[in-house]
Amino acid sequence: MAQSLTEGAINRFLYAVETQSEEDLLGWEPTLQILIIKEIAGNKPGDPPRKRLILSDGNHFVQAMLATQRNDLVDNEEIVKFSIIKLTKFHASMLAGKRLIILIDLEILAREAEKIGEPKNIESAGVVPPPEPTLKPTPPVGASSSSTAPAPTLVNKRPGGSAISKPSNSFPIYPIEQLSPYQNKWTIKARVTQKSDIRNFSTARGEGKLFNVTLTDETGEIRGTAFNAAVDELFDKFQEGKVYFVSKARVNIAKKKFGGSTSDFELGLERHTEVEECADASNVPEVRYNFVDLGKLDQTEKDAIIDVLGVVSQVGDLTELTSKAGKTLTKRDITLVDRSKYSVRMTLWGKQAESFHATNNPVMAFKAVKVGDFGGRTLSMVGTSTYQENPDIDVAHLLRGWQVYDGEGQGASFNSQSGAGGGAGGAQFRRNELMTLSTVKDSTIGQGDNADFFSCRATIMFVKPDTVMYTACPADKCNKKVTQEPNGDWRCEKCDRNYPEPDVRYLMTIHVADHTNQLWLQAFNDVGQAIIGMTAKQLYDIEQDDHTAAQGIIERAHSKVFNFSCRAKSDTWNDQTRIRYGINRVWPLDYAAEGHALLDILKAY
């Protein structure tokens, strides 16, 4: 059956952009043909590539950009040159002086087809006011008909949706994905998926206050922050869960270290920023998730902001600690597991920690949590993080089925992303990522702004005997060095407390070598215990009675071969920059597993 294109659709798109007209029929889904598909680089290094399309209605053609979340349509060759598609969600906008269609979602009517008509560039043909629209589609090329298709709204709506409220200004509505610091007159239509409390701060310039919101539409999300007078003006206008038209805010480069959304930009909300509630919220998603499997956390950079979905397997008690600034903080650690059969420790802070009560091992979706590397991989909620218990989304239902109905998740053993030691509780060693020490030292590993991670197999040549362990604060998660007072107590300056007995922890510097090179590595408590074969406290007690015996135990580690998972990070001290290498995890050699791995390599040839 021959497919028909919607005649006059390109003209109607661009006329809507020029006139900023939204008084058109709802539910308009034009049928167009793809003439060209081209991949272009993302806006910044590391961003996913963009897919640029040329779309035709049989008479004219215009440029379009595919939203990155639908890149799979091109990558999987579901759409190709001359494919015929129906646009179900889209934006028509002006970007950098060019009229452009942003494709958010589409329906494939025909993957392969012949070229229809001899379309011309609409830019040279000129845009004219469209005729009064009807709901009848254009028949195939060559058929006689004078029917025309309805004109679109500037932001497309689902069929049957209620009429939207028009923003009071005349700025065009942009998708969040297309915002940049080079644009001034724009409006976004977005849902508030997160709103913080008002927080007070103090700097050298004085005291102030701020709050932030996370705004989400079909194409992405962006964080907005208001300070001081803008807080008084805007705080009550934003309500979590509602949809707003937002305009007259500054678009800035995002400060990733403060967490927030995954966008490269953020909004500076000011007193004159316009915030108007929108009556039609039907096409704006509640929350957009981009989940990362727990098994892939060791491939995720430290301080990255990610979303995770998991089953709560353990809930820790609410605890208090004192920050460096002397403030008392509350926290709660929970453990998450997922279908990758990995677990990770998640830390909740403040009110979120106090109000968290999970029973019957619920499925939890966490939005915008921060990745840490303390003792492996850990997760932590920050100011803009949110969580949802048993969310009504497909992946959550699958995870619940795996946990409860399939029974696979019950009683399973999980590899921990948050433990540094080896053995059954540690994550599996990735032999396919094994590197020689020469490769590590000759490459750029550790020379960037962020830490790099690598795996190696090496022999311990020497353990520095004077820096094997230290007396540490016994308070939970403190681990700072303590000193003995004249009365015999042990003093922790960080906690500002004395303790009758210290904890003892490993802090080792070891020299390792393989057949290509050698390297100095730093090992902390759990790694040290795996290497020495006993706890630091046990070794400390032995040393107090017999120093020679303790040295003999340390020397037993010499000439042992281990698999190491390491991190490398450049460090500057006294204007001298060098790379420090630390051990995250360690595994004794499993000779049976190593033999099978070598056998697999031989079979590959």
C-alpha cells in the first residue's frame, strides 16, 4: 500500500515558528519522509552524537534533529534513507537563527520506500500562511485531491489532550535539551521533579540563602537555583510535581561538583524570572530516569551523578557524626542489590535519612545520587537527590518479579561494590581488563583531573615495615589517627573525644612488580588484611609483645602474587606533581580459574 505524506506540513511547521502561533488543532501527527540521515558530534566532548535528518513532505524539505534518547532508531537501522515516519511528539523551534524540528518520538510507517516527489528547500521557497486546515491526510503523490492537513502547535500534544495555557510572553517554547547560554528569549514547559528546602550559607562576603529545583520535560532535565531576593520571590511559586512555563532565567555552565541534574547547563533563577503554572501537564513526564546497573558502578567515574534502581536488602540504624565544620549530621546506610547480582552501600543524610523507613525489601528508584570511591564504589544522596518507593515503571516491576516471584533474588550471593577486600565478598576480578605495569606507567592513566582505574597482576616485592598500620579513632566511619594522652587515653581531634582503646588499621606502602615493570602501591585496611592474613589489631598486639615476630609476619607477604584492582590520581605537593597509585581490591590467585582463562585464550586461536 502506497504511503501518503502530509502536504504542506513543512510550511506549517515553520510558519508556527515565525508567528509563535499555538492556536492550532491538537493531536496533529504529520507523515513525512526522511531524505538524509547524518551523524554529528555532541555539544561537548563525551556527549552522545546527534542525528541530523532532512525531512520532506513531498514538496519541501527542512532540517530536523532526533532527540538523543531515540538515537537507537538510527543505530539499529530501524529508520534509513527514504523511510516514511509519522511524528507523534515534536518541537518546532528557532535555533541559532535556523528553523529546526526536534523529533522526540515517532512511528515508523515504512522502513524502505521510494523517494516521493521532488522536494525543494523551504528556506529558498519561502514560508507563507497556511490555508485553513482539515483533518484529512494528503493522498499519495499522483492522486487528485485538494485536502490539506491541520497545522501543528508549536509544542505537539497527545491526541485528546486538554488545551494548554499560553505563557504570558511571546517567547518560543524550547525543549530543555536545546537550551544554551547563547539564547536569550526562550520559554520551557517543565515539571518540578525536585524542590529543595531553603538553605542558609555564610561566606566572606556575608550571609545568604538559596534553594534549587529540578525541571524535567520530554527531552531532558535541568537544575535551577535561586539566591537571596530571588528566594523570597520564587520559592512559593514552585510546587513539586506541578508543570510550569519558565522564562527570563540565565543559562549557565553547570557546576557538576554541587550535584544536580545530568545537564551540561543550569538555570540561574532571578527576581524577574517568570514562573507560570501550566494547565496541561499531559505530555510532561513525572520523572525521567537513566538507570545504571550496580554491576557497572566500577566503570563509573567518581563524583558522577547517576540514577540507580535496586532492592533494599539491608537498612542501617540512624547515626550521628560531626563534620569538619563542627556541625552534627545524621546519616543512614542502606544496601541495594539488583539483577546484576551486585550490591552497593547507599548513604542517606539529614531529613531523608530520618524519614526513611523501608519494609519488606521494597524496590527503590534513586534519582541524581553521587558516586564515591571510599572502599570501592559507594553511593550518596546529595541536596538534589530524590527517591521513590516501588515506582510504577516496567523495570521496577521486572526487578520485583526477579526478587519475589522468580525467587532468583532470594538467597542469592551478591558481589559487593562497596568492599575493598578480596574473597567471596568482593567483586569479581576482570581479567579482560588486565594491564601490564609498563602499560600503566607509559600511558596517560592518572594524569587527568579525575581518577583512572585499572587492573593488574603483580608480585609483592617489598612491604615498607615502618608504615604498615596506625592507631585510629574507634568511632564509626571516623578512622582518623589518634594519639595517646599522658593518662593513657587515646585522643581524636576530629571527634574531640578521648577513648580508652584505639582501633588499629592498615595503611601500607608496597612495592610490586611484574615481568615488564615495577610500581609502588598504597593499601588501606581491608586490602592490608587480605595481604597480611590477619587484622591490623592482631598484628599490633603481636608487635607490642614481639617486634621480630611481627616483622616476620609482614615479610611472609613478600613474593606472593595477587590480582589487584587499582586507582591512579595525580597529586601535587610542593609544586611537584606525581601520580599516586592505590589498591581498591585484591584477590589471591585462583589457579583453577586462571587455568580455565588461559585455556579459553588458546581456544580462541
